[in-house]
Amino acid sequence: MIFAACLSLIMFAGNGPKTEGPTLGELQRAYAMNHFDPEPHMALAKFHHDHGNRLLAYYILETARRTRFEAKIFDAAFDATFRGAKPFDNSKEAEKALMAKYQQDPKDAEALFGLADIYISREDWPSAKSYLNKLIAVKPEAYENYEALAEVYRQEKDKKKAEEVLEAFFTKYPESAEAYARKIAPLMKKEPEKAKILLEKAIKKHPKHAMFVFNMAVLLQDAGKLNEAEDMFVSAADLGKDDAHIQGWVGRFFLRAHKNEEKSLHYYLNVYFIDPHFYDTEHAESRIRTLNSTAAAAIVEKAEKEGKLLDDLLRHDNPAVVRLALGKVAKSWSAKARQHVLDVLGHDDATIRMQAVGILTKNPGDTLDKDIQALLEGGDLRKRGLACYLAVSLWKEKGIDAVRPMLQDKSQLVRHDAISALWRDGGEKGKRLVRDQSQHERHPWLVRMIKALEKESP
């Protein structure tokens, strides 16, 4: 809505509150049972984020974003889970409730805000202006209310009146943060010395204003004073924890200017959990992936030089480290290695789970057959689904018969994996079972998936 618009360092930097909630096991089960709803993915990622493992949370979210959900569905779920956003309600019932609050207390800023937002959403400009003016009277120093009113006038094609509204604020509050920002912005590139003088005054008047501290850091960087700039950038990032622009710029400063990839990764993770779509010459998620791959390779190399066991790396918090360690385990196969890979089937990064399946498929044996049977019958739904791939690939006809009942499993993820395994490795019989499943499947995501499989490889 227009009104709303106007208004180690990496691993253990999760800034969400530590609150009571479901256990990890409960979240994993919900993820498997209701796999094609975004909320279980978000809840699992939030759990790891709030327990300090932001990288694992990032990989969970990226898998969901890239392979499961359309952008609008992912974004709405992300905003609700990580930003506390509530669905906008401009219904008659919502209007009636807010009107009752307003009538009870005509100075209730929350009620005035809500009513204005509703009328803007309906393009009822006269009513919107009425309640915005009342809100300004209640909160005369809040610039965002003037900006919202100005935007309404812009929607009415009255640019002159919009400018008058803003000028009235700047005239009445010449030392407000917004007034300083208005003066500073055009000077940053053209007259940096004048901008610096104004910024010093602005910071003295508004010491906790993140953008003023940030702009001072930019001037110091442009002047080649990188150490001083670093201190100011870090301070700006601390003050502007929810500002994607600031967090992203600080990440780039450490990447490009100070060549500190560890700190850069920290700030790009900050950005991602504000806005997963953030872009500043490159998308944040791409920079995270690249920086973390480099970091993971260094961790594995150091561990090898120190003679540390791969077992420890397979339990590392960083999923990229686990992936590299799995690759090394696969090259020196043994009973111990098999057990380690089986354990990794319970990892919360889906790409790691599938990597483990691939390794096990290439290393069959009687002992593994018993493991597969146990997984098919076990209580971990994610492992049950993965066992479908192993059974069909390694057991052929017997595997197809073993996986067939999984097509009726209550878990959406198990049914997904059974369908995928039968179609991919089950030959004509497997495909026939999947086609039959399309007549009975009750989830639209899986119905679409079967149709897509038939189209791609009939």
C-alpha cells in the first residue's frame, strides 16, 4: 500500500529472539508432512537462524525459493516469518473495527493510520486525506505522515499541493533528520566538503540516525581513509540493522575495499534476512554462495593439514563444509564411511541429503540393503522419502514393489520422492504407477509435477 510504503562472526550471529517453540524434530516432521506449504520451510529455517546457524537457514530458504515456491508465495511467507508482517486487511470488517477505535479515541494514531491505509488501498483519496491530516495533527513531527499525504496528492495529479505539504514540514522542523537528509543528499557527490559539514551537524543532532553515520563513512571511503571509514560503516550497520542498503554497502566495502571476505559474508547474510532479493551489481544470495564456498574450502584444507577426522567435518555447522567432506568420504569407502553418509541423510539441507543418496547408490551391498529397509519403515519421513530413491535404483523390481505403498503416504515429501524415484529409475512399470497416481493424487503441486514429468520424458 502507498501509505505503508511511505511510512565465529558468521555462524553465531543470528539476531532473532530466542523463544519457546516446537522442537527441531517436530519442525522436521512438519516440513515433510506439509512440504508444499511454505510455512514449514520458513519455520525450519527460522529455527536454525535463531539458534545461530544463519548459513543453514540460508540454504534451506534458497532451496525453497528456487525449487518449490513462486516468488509471491515465498515472499509473503518470508515476510510473515522473518519480519513479522501481517496480511493487509482492507475489508469492511477491518474498517468497522478501526472506526470504533477512532470514535472511542479520536487521537488514536494506530486507528488513524489503519483507516488512512484502507482508504488509500481503495483509492478513496478524500477520505485518505481526511485521516492523514488528523494523523498529522496527532503526530506533527512524524515526517512519514506528510510524505504519505503528499503521495495521495500525487495520485490525484496535484504535484503542487504535494510539494506544499512537504515544504510545510521542512519549514516547521528545519532540524529534523529528514530536513538534514534533504540538504545533504545533493551534496554527497558534487560538494563532499559541504556535505561533511552538514553531516557533522546532523550526527550531533541525531547521533542514532544510521544513514548520517553511513554517509560519513562513504565520504571517508571516497577520501581514501579506509580505517576510519570501516569504523563508521560498522557503526552505521549497528544502527541500521533493518536497512538492506546499509548492510549491503558495508558487505561490499569489506569485499572490495578492505578485502575481508569473512566480514563481508557476515553483512551479506544480514542483507539476505532483510531482503532475499537484494541486488547491488550482484544478488546477495549469489555473493553469499561464492564467499561461503571459499570459506568452506579453507576450513576443509586447514582441517586436513591438521590431521582432523572427516567425521568432525560431516557434523560442521556450515553446509558447504559438509558437502566437501562428503565428497572426500565417497573416495575412501568403508563400513564407517557408509554409516557417516547414512547419518547425513538426516541433514536439514536438502542438497546434502540428495548428495548422500547419490554416494550410497554408487556403493551398494547387503548391509546397505538392510539399512534401506529400515529407512523405509522408520519414523523419519525425510529419510523414508530418500530411501525410495535407493530402493528403486538398487533393488529394481523389488524396489518398485517396496516403494509403491509410499505413493499413499500421508507425507507430501514422501509421495514426492516416491514419484520421482519411480519415474526416474523404475522403468516403464514405475512410470505406469506414477501415471496411475495422477488419477488419485490429492495435492495440486504433485499433480503438476507428474504432468511435467510426462511432458519432459514420456
